[in-house]
Amino acid sequence: MDSKIKQINEMIEHLIGDTTVPKNIRKVLTEANGRLKGAEEPIVKASAAIYLIESISDDINMPAHARTQIWGIISALEGLKNQ
């Protein structure tokens, strides 16, 4: 479980470091990444991160490649919730 969270953290950090992604989206991703690193149960961390990331998933300013990566992150987080 921890290795999957670490992989998701790395995916999020990759997007945070992408300067083509708007600042407001990177801010939400940073917050979601912080929630994943918290001390709560993995299901709670995943749910909180999904809630944050879904709020930006339809942002019209998001580049297409970032949107695809966001969907991948949400999918991975959903997988964590279902374990």
C-alpha cells in the first residue's frame, strides 16, 4: 500500500514540476500530495486527494497532457480506495 502511495506521490510531483500546468492547478496538486503524506488511514488519504483533484479535473486552462495524467492519478487513487 505504501509503495502505491509513493508512486502516486511521484506522479503528482511530476505534474507539480511541469511549468506548462497553470499555477492554480499545481497549488491544488500540492495540497493533494500533502494529504497523501498525512498520518490518516490510506482510504481517508485517497478520498481526500480524489476530492481535491476532481475539483480541478475539468479546468479549461489545463493542457491536454496534464488532464490525461490527472485522470491516471485519480484512477490510481480509486484503486487504493478499493483495496
